[in-house]
Amino acid sequence: MENVLTVRGLKKSYGTQMALAGIDFDVRAGEVFALIGPNGAGKTTTLRIIATLLTSSGGDITFLGRDLRKEPDFVREKISYLPEEAGAYKDMKGLDYLEFMANFYARTPEEEKDFVDRAVAITELGDRLKTKVGTYSKGMTRKLLLARALMTKPVLAILDEPTSGLDVLNALEVREIVRRYVKEGTSVLLSSHNMLEIEFLSDRVALINKGLILDAGTPSELKGKHQASNLEEVFRSSLR
Ligand SMILES: Nc1ncnc2c1ncn2[C@@H]1O[C@H](COP(=O)(O)OP(=O)(O)O)[C@@H](O)[C@H]1O
Ligand SMILES: [Mg+2]
């Protein structure tokens, strides 16, 4: 499978604080790839650099064969980014929010309608889309934001902690939405500090700690290699 994204030797320092010490990974076409690791490991920093919101201190990133630093606009056109702790406009109705965002990204009225229809289907919120975002539960808001991130059919959707803070059922729904829409040709790069839940969503994972990748592979490869029954155990084993 061809790579959508190639990351090599990626480094980032905030002043004297080293957040990324040189990391390598690839995201292939049509896969869900997860960066998993504890808080402070460098996940958000990595995703923000790939989303062109933060500049790296070193290393190379190639997106669809193009150098991200040289062609940031090319990258921005083809990715979407759901930030950690993102919110939507509370005084807007859900549907108005989706229409507003679709209008922002679409090049034609037909495309705008297509984006909205797709977003409405992704949220599964039905008539609640006619009510204000401020009245939504955390799970509903997350689905709305996820729909915003997936409606444009990006080549790569970057989702920072898409299930964090959600209860079990809402987290399950979000995982199902991600799985379903990846089938349609979008690749997903996501992060999570929850190593157990992410195993069932990801085709491949990279374990990250203190700005370094400890190991990477499919969940079953990693479990086999470390003789572990889940990714938390793999993580502990790879620290040694
Ligand atoms: N704006 C910033 N200024 C200084 N240090 C930062 C900043 N953002 C993140 N860091 C530090 O970089 C490291 C990685 O953070 P982050 O990428 O947010 O990790 P994660 O998303 O895995 O929790 C942490 O040690 C964090 O404290
Ligand atoms: Mg983070």
C-alpha cells in the first residue's frame, strides 16, 4: 500500500523543552493509524505539526509525495484536523454550524450541499440538529465536530483524542463512525492515551513516550512480539 504520509526524524523543542526527539512513522492509504502514549508523550505536538499549525525543529514530512514545509497550502487543502478539546459555536444550531462550515470549504453550491448531507448522516443526530449546540451533550458535540472533520472527504483526517472524555457508548459510536468513513478512501491519523480502546479501531499503532516511538505495528504483531494480551502490556514491556 502506498504511503499518504511519511514522517522522518521529526523533532520539536519548545524553548529548552524537547517534546519530540526524532520520530518516524508512515500512514498508508485507507488505514487508521494511531499514535498512542501517556499524557505529555508528544502526540498533540506531532499532529499539530502535520496539520501545519506548528513548525518542527527538524526532520522531514512528506504528504502525497510533497514536502509539507514547501507546500503547506497543498497539505491544508487535503487534510482536516479535529483538535483536542475542540468546541463548536454554542449559540448556533447544529445544522447551521454544518452549513457554515460546508460553505467555508465547498467550491460550488452542489459540493456544499453534498458536504452538509454527508455531515448530517455522520452525526446521526436527526432533529436535534435543529437545536443549539449549547444544549448538546459532550458525545453529541463530538459527533458534530467529527462530522465537520469528515464531511469534506479529506485524504487524511487528523483526530486528536477523538474519544477522550466520552462515556463507553459514545466512545463506541465515535469509533464506529471513524471506521465506517475510512472505507470511503480517507486515511485517519489519530491519537489516544487510552491504549485499550484504540486497539479495536486502528489498523496500525505507534507507541510514543517522551518524544520517542517505542515500537510500531499492527496490534496483533505487537502483542505477539511482546507476548502481551493487550496494548497496555505492550507499552509496559517496550519501556524496558
Ligand atoms: N506550547 C508549549 N510550550 C511548552 N511546552 C509544551 C507546549 N506544548 C506542549 N509542551 C510540552 O511538550 C510535551 C509534549 O506535549 P504534547 O504534544 O501536548 O503531548 P500529548 O499530546 O502526548 O499529551 C510535554 O512535555 C508538554 O508539556
Ligand atoms: Mg495531547
